[in-house]
Amino acid sequence: MLKSKNIFLFSSLTFLMLILFLLDIGLGQVSIPLKDVFKSLTGQEASKETWQYIIVNFRLPKAITAILVGMGLSISGLLMQTMFRNPLAGPYVLGLSSGSSLGVAFVILGASLLPSVFGSLVASSYGIIIASCLGSFMVLSAVLVVSQRLKNTMSILIVGLMFGSFTSAFVGVLTYFSTAEQLQKFTFWSLGNLGNLPWTSIVILTVCVFIGLFLSLVSIKSLDALLLGENYAKSLGLNFKKARLTIIFATSILAGSITAFAGPIAFIGLAVPHIAKLVFQTSSHRILFWGTLLFGAIIMLICDIVSQVPGTDIILPINAITSIIGAPVVIWLLVGKRKMIA
């Protein structure tokens, strides 16, 4: 009975994701009929050459990015909530987002204080992406080194938060000495952006996300064992240090690469795993993994559709939309005090 219910839910969610994927491509400032969207995706030509150009060069890359971002952040949030056994843990608790922000801040806000070579770095299309990756990698390296010396998982959470505060302080200093133009550019990056990614960037992001998802998938047994605590997991013969390292590395690849290419996206990684737990009513990560994956893609596609405000010239920041959807879920968890599945 339960198995049939899960099959029905997975089928329904997959169908809904495909419908939203088509709607995300068809809706926007220029409305494109779904039949033309379908034609373009199947290798045929759309009715208008303009529509074909918009789909291939703008709408399709953005919709694919939305799916990758939703899946990656949701799964990384699930990993962190299980490892730390904390329902309010998210993909950025290790300080990766702050590390990325520091890298971008050095390039955008501190370019005038650095050698002239950074001027060309800012001007290049990959300048911010490279800086974000380097910042995230530095924090990741520090967290991995510290995690090898700490036995307590909660200590790693505290260390991650401290790294986040430390890097945020540097960003604050750079912000203080920046010009209005630099601040505006940094603010736009921090609001998140799913568009303007060339196909080469999407290929790189896809590879990173799939590596992270693969590492998450092979950690499913470890995650189930960790539900009842570290000591119980060790009693089952789990190599705890290896499992913890794999989970941290998977989260870092997912959250770090997504932040580098799309900016810091709020609340998706925090809220979506809880939605999956509520719908599937299980603690088995064999089911939660796929449920979280689908819900992440669906909610991110919905956010992208809403942010375009179909039929108008208005495009809202994606971070604002994800926060509008995610914040009420988190508030409901805190105020309602509902017992969540760990």
C-alpha cells in the first residue's frame, strides 16, 4: 500500500516537474505557446524565428539552471539536517556561502586594492564565478582540515558558523570602503540570478551537481544510520569519519558550485527537505532522496516562473521569491512546534 502510494507520488511529481519546465520556458515577457516550446525542444523549428532564439538562448538555459539549483540545494539541505540532526540546518551552515561572498567581494569591492590583473578578471564573464569558487574552496579546505581533528559533529557545525562570521566580517570591511557602483554590483550578485549563463557554464554546473548528487546517493545507508545518532551508527559498523567526510564533500560541491554560478539562493535547502518529509511521511533516505530531489526542482521552477511576472516587463530577484516561499515554512516549523521526522 505504502509502496503504491510512493509510486503514485513520484509519478505525479515527475509529471508536474515536466509541466512546470515547459511553462517556465513558455512564460515571461514574451509569451510563447506550449506547442512551439515542445517543437523547439524536440528539434523542430518554432513558428517564429524570434521565439526559437529566445527559447534556445535564454529560456531553456534558465529553466535547466533552475532544476539544477533546486535539486542541488535541496539535497545538500537534507544531508546537513540529517548529519547534524538539526531541522534548521541548511546547505550553507558550513560557511560556504560566506566564503563565496568573500571571493566575489574581493573581486568586485576590493579590485582597486588588488593588483591590476584583477581589473581584467572583473571584466571577464567568468571572473565572479572563479572568485566565488576559490572563496568557497578555501572555506571547504579549512572545514575539512578541522573536521579531521574533531570527533563531535556539532563542533563542526559551530566551526562552520564561525568561519561564516569571520568571512562576513571581511566582506563588511570591503563594503565599507567601496563605491556606490561596486556596492550595487555586489548587491545584484547577492540577490541571485538563474539567467545569463552560457551553455559552457551550464555544462560545468551540471557536472558539479551530478557529482554531488552521486556522492549523496552513495551516502544513503550512512544517512539512515545517523538518524539515531553517532554511537548507534558506529555500533552498526559504519566508518563514521569516512561517512561524515563524504557528506561534507557532497554538500560542499553542491552548495559551492551553485553559489558560484547562480549566487546565494536562500531557504530552498532549508525548507524543501521538510516538505518532502511531510508529504512522504517517512524517515528512509532511499525515499526522501528522490522526493527532495523532485520537490526542489518543482519549487525552484515555480519561483522562477513567479519571478518573471508573466505578461509584464518586471523581473523580480529570485532570492526574494524563494524567501517568500521558504520563510513561512521555517516560521511554521518554529511556531507550530510540529514534530518533524529526523
